[in-house]
Amino acid sequence: MHPGDTLTLLAPLSGPIVPIESVPDTVFADKVVGDGISIDPTTHTLLAPCDATVTQLHAARHAITLSAAGGVEIMIHVGIDTVALKGAGFTARVKEGDSVSAGQALLDFDADLLLREAPSLLTQIILLSGETSAIVERASGVATAGASRLMTVGPRRRATEDASRASSAGEAGASRPPRATVGVTSAVVAVPNPHGLHARPAAVLASEARSFAAAISVELGGRNANAKSVVALMNLGAGPGAELRITASGSEAARAVARLVELVRSGLGEDLSAARATTDAPEPTAAAPAALSPTAAALSPTAADPAPRAPRTPDDPRRLPGVSAAPGLAIGPVCKIDPLALEVEEHATDTEAELARLHKALLHTRLELKQLVAASGKRVEQAQIFSAHLTMLDDPDVVTRAEVAIVEGKSAAFAWREAVMSSYRELARMENPLLAARANDLRDVGGRALRHLAGGDEAQAAPAGSVVVAETLTPSEVVRLADHGASGFASVLGGATSHAAILARSLGVPYLVGAPASLLDVEAGTTAVLDALDAGGAALLLHPTGAELDAYRGRLGARRAVRERQEAAAAERAVTRDGIRVAVLANIASADDARKAVRLGAEGVGLLRTELMFFDRATAPTEADQIAAYQAIADALGGRPLTIRTLDVGGDKPLSYMPLPAEDNPLLGIRGLRIGALHPTLLRGQLRAILAARVGAVRRVLLPMVSGLDELREAKQVLEEERLRAGSPPVELGVMVEVPSVAIQADRFAEEVDFFSIGTNDLTQYTLAMDRTHPRLAGRQDALHPAVLRLIEATAQAARRRERHVGICGAVASDPEAVAVLIGLGVTELSVSVQAMPEVKSKIRELDAARCRELARAALDLGTAAEVRALLAEGARPG
């Protein structure tokens, strides 16, 4: 786009215009993909906003990318999380490569289907070419498809252009700082980052350096790196405390050096307050257990991240040792993949054509990565990883290496592969494991672009149930192969802090890293057992004997047999060995959940999460809708007790059709019962629906996010008014204990309620002052922290004095290892996830209540959750 040129984009849909910052998806709201505008559509045919070429049409047809005049790239993304529909509800009217005119139909979508299946219809019009262009004007109000001007795009002013304009404007009346036309070198500046200049701080430094009209380098120990190259900066190997000098030449040299020195000293975007902080990996957390299957199962919690390579044990040549990066056990045939193993021609004769092919492939890869970021939805880790890949894709050192090779007669595909592999090998040799792990990300980026250059398939395939082995595995490969049913991963390179390992843990697929190089010599199809259960003794066992296979399959089978026995006894009551009965109820969200819960032994429903019927729709459900839903659940329960919690939204659970005021701390703001005070008609309508449903046994109303007696009394008055109008019999009323103030005043609350339900998820986050949605803090939250246990005990004692029953509906109730201490604290009811019920009931039958009380007293005197769990591991066994 030339200076002074602008491009007008027309509205592709009719409907209210919504600021991109208000979109209920952080990937769009935080402009990770790019700046733009959102429309809440009232029409259902997407129109071209300008004359353009269709660059990409996503396989799910929910997103389309257009290339317009001046290199402007636009992505239009219909709805939120609509990629999960896999094309259902979308009909494309164009294909990739088509030239389209402003107002031409691009695709149609079934709004009714999308409203049922996706969180929102909000459609985002995103400017992808933010490096060279910017939105200079944007509309507001209501748009008309094909007629309203939505936004105007102009060229982004680069620093050199600004300087040129300032120079031509003359010097009259202006006081300007002197410009450097010769080299400027900083004093020594020490790297304050705990892990040195790894990927994230290097990306921040390179990004800032690119904004200056200057040639900038960073020197360490006699070696220099291009400050605008992430790879070059990481290759310096600058650890914590490394002494750097920054040198620049050009019109903005002095400004550049001053700014970059300031950035380095401040930590380049990292939090320097915690000595162990790292932006490349979250705190080690317990991995979610993988589903048991004949080929794979996670049988132990994730250990803390170990060193990237385990010691060799040459006793058995079939046994390839490694380190568990994601725990579990897998049995299956070996499948070998390599993202850079595509066959390509080495030489080419048309240099200009090859250079054009390279940059076209990089453009396609950039758009693909931006769409991956957009499609990540709530998977924040994936969005962050693919965003980092975007930075690596345009690394000037890698691109220049490829361009030089092309000029020397190599094909674009060959030159790119060699440039990537050269930088990859340099990073992989780094002593800093965080930097070495980032080599994997560069390989991932390189493989993506190589597929575009070589015209290969989207990616190499792996049969379902196979154990994938490779020199290294990339994050996108882990996600893709797990989605297609790979039972496990093993690689020579990589570590437990790599992005691939992070994703494998989150997906519940076992992953072995640090295997010997002989792993790459294993023949495809070889039967293997991947045992990643133990962090230090993990290994890949090749050619297992029949006896060994029987033993491993026996371990999986034993777990399945235990589950079958638990389910067979699920209908029996949960009574401890010394005769104390504990009611085990279910946490549910639907009639289907209720039916399954009854099959698995539920004695009723301890928590009906009514908010889930308010999500995934354009408007709130009517009273008739709610009555029908509650009645279906009551019918499924067949006379068992039903506890219905009133609407619990806000905080980390927003509703798209019920906007709330922006809050600095939404988890401490308008949420739970406070929504009822803000929208009283919503609360009254829900209470009327609850009272109208015919429940065969006990009907309880549960109030969420109560923090004070005044809130409780106001809600009680509303309930009583609606009950009297409806002529309904009295119902039991309870409060969620999820705010410490309620636990501390439990004796006062017990005078005014019929029961307590302790929500340990929120109670833990508010007690420990840790946002449970925070990726760095979630792993440190544990409801078995002694401070939380003391609040549970206080609530149980207050309930016992007033003869109120007290239950727990938080996640800890579903943890079999926690059951003993909860019973010991006086909890008489556990409301658990449907799947957990048979195991929890079985656990209760193994316990002695008197022994549980001893354990609880001991746990209250401990200092940490880890100490409590250690106590339970030793003392909660039957005996």
C-alpha cells in the first residue's frame, strides 16, 4: 500500500457493530490475530467487503481470508468457536483463488444451527496485514450489509517515513533531539531474567528493534547477533546476568539503543519478582487422567519437570530410556514422522520465481498460523504457542539464509529447509534447556512453510492407536496426532518444558522425551510399549515378549476390572466400615446427566448447574423452557432429591446476551447471586420455574456466591414472595459456601438456611487469593490446603450444632484420596461428577470414620496441601 492510499471496507453483514475488545474471546479481544471490528449479524450471507482475491477458505468454512489491493489481508471469522462444527451449517459460495467484487456473496450460514451449537454468532473482520497497514477509521452503530462503510485501512507509518516527513516539514519552532548518523553503543547492561534471553524476552526485544530505522546488534563476549532476529538473539546463549552491549547505526540509532537498554533492564516483559518465573512453561501441574483404553491410559500424576535426558540403562537393548514429559502408558505399533522430511528438488534455475515462491509460502503460513490462533478458542496455551511461531516465521536471519541459497541456485523448498535446519541445530545445541526446547518451535514453523513450498499434504498421518516416534515433535503435531488417536509419543530431542510436552500433558497423551538416537532406527510397525509412568524410569520397550505384553495389558485390565466392580456395586449405599452413612449425589447439567447418574448409583442431585442451559444461546431461556428442563431432570431422578442452584454466571462465566459492566476484577464483582440483584426479573423468573416443576422428593434451592447475610435475606424474601404467589409448598433453601466470610459466619448463616453446600473450587481461590483461571496459579490451588480445611470444619461444626446437613459439591469431593479427610471433618454429603460416583462410593466403604476423624485432626495441624496429601497417602488406607 502506497503512502496516502486508503482502502474502504464495506460491512459484510448487517447488524450492530461491536468493538473487537468486547468480543467474549480473548484471542480476538486482545487482538492476538490482529485489529478489527465485530458484527452481531442479522443477515446470514457473508459478503465481500471489497474487491479482493480469496486467499484461504478454512476447511470448516467458518473463516475466509481475502487479499486486497496494496497487500491488505483481511480475515472474516463467523462466530465464536465455530471451527468445532467442522463445516456444519456453512455453505461456501466461492473457492480459494477466486477473484471477488465488493458485495459478492462469499458464504451462507445457518444461524439457527450456529446459535444452538456455538457460543456466539459475533463475526470478526480482522486486519491480518498489521505489519504494513492499519485501521485509520472505523464505524459504530448498526451496519447494513454491502452498503455501510465499516472501516478504512491505510498504510502503517514506519519510523523511517515519520522521520522523512518530519525532516521535510522544516525546523521552524521545533526542538528535536539530535539524530545519530554514526554508530551508537550502550554501556554494559545485565540480563535480569531468571532464565536469560530465551524465546519470549528475545521476541520482545526483536519486535521492538524492528520498529526503529536503524541497524541494531547485540554483543555478548565478542559475538554479535542481529537484534531484529529472535533466533540470532537466542543463539547468543545469554543466561541470567549475561552482560550485553547494544550497538546501532542509522537515523534512529540513539533512540533505539536507549529504548532497548531500558527494555532489557525492565525484564523484556517478564515478571522479575519471582525467582522461578518463566514465560515458556507453566508451573508443573497434575495432568488430567487419560481415558482408559486397550492401548493407552494415564496411571499416575505428572511429576515435576525433570532433566531432558534420562541416564542410559544398557541392561536390555530393547529398552530405550527417556524422561516422562507427560505421564501414562501406551501399547501400539511404532509410527515415524518428520515434518522436514519431504522430498524436494535441490536446484532451480529461475531465481526470481523461487524467491516469489518462498515469500508466497511464508504469506500462506502466516495466514495459517493466524487462523490457528483464532481457532484456539479457550485453549490459551495453544494460542500463545502459535503466536510465538508467527514471530519466528519472519525471523530475518532464517529468511536471509534461504534467500542467499536461492540466489546461489537452490530451489526455494531446499533453501528454506536448509536454513531452518541450520538455525534449528544451533538452538538445539544450546546448554540452556529452555532455549534448546525452542528449537522444536522453529522446526514446527519450518515444516509448515515447507509443506506449502513442496505442495505436500497438510501433514504426515499416523494410524490411530500408534506410538509416534520422531527426532522431535512439534506442538501442532502433538495436537493433530492426539486428535487422530495416537496413543503415545516418543522423541530424541525435546524436554518437559517444551511446548509440545505442555500440550501432551493437557491432552492426556503419554510422552517420552530424551530417548537415545537409536530411537530413529526403529522400524515402522514395530510393536512397542511406552511406559511414561515414572519420571526417571520412563522407557520405550521394543518387541515386548508375550509375557511382557500380558503384564502391561494386565495393568490396564486391572484398572478396567476395578472400574467394573465399582460400577456393579454403585447402587449400594456408601457406608463406612463403622456404620457412618455418607450420601453420594451427582453434579449435573441436564436430563441426560441425570439418567446416567442414576445408572451409576446417584442418590440424588446435589448440584444442578442451571447456568449451562443459559449458555450457547442468543437469548435467555423462557420460564417454559426452564420448567420443561427441570421437569425432565426430576422425572429422570425418579423421586430422588434435587438441588437446583440459581443462575451462577459472571466472573469467568459471561453470557453474551447479558453484558455486564467492565470490571478490573470480575471474579470479585457482579457474579452469582449478585446477578439476581442486578437483573431481578431473571432471578424471579427462574425461581418461578423451579417452583412450578413437580419434584417427587426433596426440592432444594441453592444460592451461589453469597457473601453476606443481607444478600441471603433479600433472596429469601424474593423466594417467599414467588412461593406464596404460586401457592407452592415450602422448599429447602441453602447457600453455597465459596466465600470465606460465609464459612467464618457459618453459625449465623445456619440460623437462616436449611443446608450448606461447600463449593471448594471458589472457596480455595478466595482463601488463597489465587485466580483459579490463571494458568500460572491454577496448579498451586489445592482444596486440601489446611486453611481451606479449617473453613470446611467451621462450616460443618456450625451445621451440626443447628442440625443442618452440609455437603461438598466442589471438585475435591470427586477426589477419592480426599474423601477420608472430608468425612473426618464432618461432611455428610458429597456431590461428585457423574463418572466419579462409583469410585467415590467404593472408597467410602473402605474407610473407618473414626480413623478419618484422626486424619482430619492431623491434617488441620499441617502447613501445606502437599503435607496433607502425603498424610492421606500413608494413612487413608483401610486397616
